[in-house]
Amino acid sequence: MKRIGQILIEAGKITPEQLENALNQQKKTAKKLGAILIEEGYISESELARTLSQKFRVPSVDIRPEDVDPKLIHQIPPDMAQRHQVFPVNRKGRKLILGMVNPGDISAIDAVEFKTGFKVEPVVITFHKMKQLLEEYYPVTKKVVDIAYVEEEMEDSFDFDRIEFGDILLEEEEEGGEEDWRREALEKPVIKLVNYLITSAVRKGASDIHFEPYEKVLRVRFRIDGVLQQVAEPPYRLKSAIATRVKIMTGTMDASERRLTQDGRIKIKVEGKPIDIRVSIIPTVFGEKVVMRILDPRSLMLNMTDLGFEHDTLERFLTAIDKPYGLILVTGPTGSGKSTTLYSALSRLNSPEINLMTVENPVEYNIKGINQVQVNPAIGFSFPEALRAFLRQSPNVILVGEIREIDTASIAIRAALTGHLVLSTLHTNDAPSSVNRLTDIGIKSFLIASSLNLIQAQRLLRKVCPKCKKRIDPSEADKIKVLQSIGLTDEDIRDNDIYTAGEGCQMCNSSGYKGRIAVTEVMPISMKLREMILHEATTDELRDQASKEGMKTLREDALLKLKKGITTPEEILRVTVQT
């Protein structure tokens, strides 16, 4: 992006001599170039604003007090506003109207978008007006950190409170070779960029960081409460240096290998607290995509009442895990909270009298008192091999990370039939369809019928932000029609406060949602269901019988959360289907 001086020369507003004089003064005073040009009388404030407005095709405005939304002031820290000469004016949905002296300052726009989560729509304001606004709304209370200081203040403790995203961007250059990537991966700006994004992701409660290279664009997204949100677009030339830096951090990946998939693990401390990060790198058409899965032990809820179980479904689940033997399956897609549910169950069973063993790929959380084993297919140590060894270790409870094929399923069922309590996961849409999934794998129906104790399907719903949520007015016909379509009766709508997400606030990072809760479909295997499984009943027949025995479907459990004011109709439609 062209600098202000070059833009003004090309527009015929100043001469090269005037620019050189202003640049010399800037070196001595550290003032903004535009301010010096105005003070020297080379150009007026209004003319400068008009020229930049025309160049970048954005409006030039005179901000009045009534134009300012006070709720937005806290979105941008004072040091950022002062350093970048920016001021939040108003909002239009997900767009932030940002007053700027220089709308061509891409690093300032990136910094604000990264900090607020909004898409910036710049407007031009004059130096004088910006000075007034900053003095009124962002009075200087401490020294603003400059880039030179940040460059010297590299720390290994991941404490980046004073560093903003705009401080660590590099200038665009042509892409280099492997040696350039290695060198850049060890340089401070790239180290800061990766560290800063990890720290920010942990602070925002993100579960994943995605570095995604596209044609001429490098995108960074966080998964927060199960939904991906774009947070930044670093310089494209850094895509290989970032991937190399992450490989170096794992200590086990081959930094020179860019054609194959690689997996690794990083153990770090963020603000003094231990964090585990699982790293997956795959080659794409435009470069390597890096996904970092953040495993924060503080976020692991081991109290099952906090997970989202309703009272009756929790009793059914606890009854099943308290049995001395049998198979318990927790089903759902990736990211539905299956591991958290199983770890919570293990935590409840964990005692000195019981031998608990797990076989996982990979081990996500370490729990004291539980023997956890990680498989390594590269050397032939697979799920079946680990399970065969487990049965010689006299376990009481076995957790199998995932059942995917017949060998793992057969050994798990054999263990369940010979006096062991076995817990595992399966990828299915709901609880009843898990029976047919096991049949498809190759397990005989009589083995399924005799080994199963319980099947639980689950999903994660985002919880509506308690601070900015909006109550749905029963008189709004279009919204009432939506509520009726998802299964609420007129009586439900009349007798309960139903909420939808608001415009967003600081508490929810302007998303309208804060946190997640599980919706469950718990199906204990009764004698009648065992008989139906033995006779190879269809999924619909099993679902109908389970419903008669009191099973709540995922949609029905989600509606209970809606009537309690925990979630929104939009979330129910996003996550569940009517069965």
C-alpha cells in the first residue's frame, strides 16, 4: 500500500521537496507525517482528508457526539487507538465503522479486526477531530508501546499483553526458498505472530487454530464454541515460515517435509498455565494447512451435572456405567464432546480399587490414577494390539478411543462379554443407528444384543449470551412459525421465555453466544430392545421402542434447553433434526 506522502505527490497536493522536509522532521519528532504536513502549511486538514477519501474510495465524515456509540469504546484498547490513530464510531451488524486518519493503514485495520472480531469499514476524519476524540474517549494513562520496543522485548513466557497484531506484521515481499522459510521461522516477527495467535486463542476460549493458505491469501481462523471465526490475514509470504515455525515447536516434525501429512504435539505455558496443543499439517494446492487443537485441562468438565444432562437421562447413564461389565457407546461427529463425556465417566469410576486403562489415538488429557496408552500404527501398535495386551493386564474398566473396524469392535465386545466394562465412541447420527453401524462393520447381531448396556448420542449447542440475549415476542408471527416448526406447542411458547441471540457484547466477543452445553439422546438397552436387536430390527423400529421406554431424542432434549432459556431456535435448527 502506498504511503501518504507518495499519494499526496501523485495527487499534486505537495512537492517532493516538501515531503523530504517533513520526513526529516518526522525522524526528529516521531510525529505522524500527516500532522507535520499540516503544521508546516503544506496542506490543509480538509484537503488531506478529501484526498485520502478519494484515493481509497471511502467517505470523509465529521463525527458528532451523537454519532458515537459508547458501547464500542471498550472494544479497542487505548494504546491501540492512540498508536494507530483510529476511533470506533458505530456498528452495522458485523461491520465496525472505524474513523481513521489514514484509511490505507492496513496494519491498523488488521489489528482492529483481530481485536474486535468485526469487519472494519473505514471512514476518513481529520487530524484535529481525531485528536479531540482520542483525548476525550482514550486519554493517555501510560506510555504507548512502539514497534522498536516490542521487537526488543521478545520473551519466551508467551506474555504478550502489550503487543498488538499490527506490531508483528512484515512487509510484503516475493516468496523465497526453503532456506528463507527456515530463517524467517526463527526470526522474532514470525515467532511473535505464532505465539500471539496461540495466546489470543487460549484467552478467547478457542478449541482450534486454522492456518489456511489460498491463492494469494493466508487466512487464520479460530473455532470458538464450535463455530469458525476468521481473525486475521497475515502476509501471504509468511505461509511457509509459519508452517515451519509450528513444526519446529513440536520438536518431532520434519521441517523440510512439505509433501506428506504430519502430526505432532506442543506443550507450552500460556500466562503460567500448562496447555497441550495437537498439531496436524496437510499439504494443499496452495501450501500447507496447519490446524492446532488446543487442549486446556482447565476446560475439561469432570462433573457430569455440568455437561448438560437432564436429571432422568443422567440417572440412566450413571446406572449403565455403574454396572460391572458390558459395552457403553457414546456417538456423534467430531467435536461433539464425546471425549469429555467419557473422561467424566472415567473420573467418576476412578478409585484405588479399580484398574482403569485407556487406549487412545492420541491421548488428549492425562488423568491421575488411570493407565493411558497411545497407539502407534507406524510400528504396528494398533487398537487391536493394545486391547489384546490390555486383557492380560487384568483391567476392570477399558476405554477404547474409537471403534472404526471389525478387529477393534470384536475385541471390545469380547471384553464386554467376559467381565469388563468397556466404554468407546462411534461415529453415527443418533443412538438407534449405532446398532446398524456395528452390523455394517461385521459384528453379529447376537453379540451386539448381549454386550450392549447403553448407547448415547450427543451434540454441542451454543448457549445464548446471558448479557445481550433478546426475548422473542409471542406476537411476532414469523418467529412463532419457526418455533412451531421445530416442535414447540402454542402452550410452550406462551408459558416460557424463548430467547434469540442479541447483537453481541464484550462478554460474548460480539457473537451473541457464550459457552456450549451438551444435548443427549440416552438409550439404555432393555430386554425388549435386546430382543429386537437379536431379530435385526430396523433403526426406526428401535427408535420407536426406545421412545416408548422414555428416551428423549436430540431434538427433544434441545427443546428442553430452549424452554429453559439456555439456547436459541437457530442453534437447534443448526445442530439437530426432527426424527
